[in-house]
Amino acid sequence: MALRPEARAVLEQLLTSTPHAQALRRAQGFLGLAEGERPPAGARRLRVTRQTVYTWGSCVVYHRPGQLLQGVTPGGRRGRPRTGHGVRAPLIAQGIDGAPRVLGERLPVWTTS
């Protein structure tokens, strides 16, 4: 995989300035691929799957140098939002005052403080 000089400069600067471990590993993976490291070896070195390294490599290919940071740094999550966000705490508070058996549990009392 060949990196353009601008992309290499962005990644090398990211190695010394990012506070995100995920972005650091991705930058290390990109640079390793650019230096001729095989994806399985890079995966072992960075302790990720081989498919992850291949995905990182395709990410560099499709981003322009000005947009490369968007592909490397963690951003907003995509996909389905977490379930139960803000719902569980009121349910726990409501049920904790009652007996567990009323809620279908086998224990006669709650076992945690």
C-alpha cells in the first residue's frame, strides 16, 4: 500500500499528538502497511484481527489527506443506539424496595447492598 506524502505526514503527526489509543493503533497500522508490513504480522503486533487491519487499509485508500483524520480518530457511533438508556435506573429504584419474589426472583431478599 502506498501512502501519499501528505497522508504520511498526517499519520506521523497523529502518532505524537493523539490522546486516543484507538487512533494511535490505527495510525500505526496504516504506517505499517505503507512500509510493507503484511496484514497478519501487523495484526499480531497491534493485537487486532487480520480483518481489522484490512479494513484500516481500505480506509486510508478511500480518504483524502484532509479527511484522513476522520477515518482514524474515533467519532460518533453509528448503528442502533443502546437499549435501556435512562430506563433501567428508575426500574431498579422501583423494584429494589420490594421483595424479589414479587418480581419473579427465587431469593427472599436482595443479596447486594
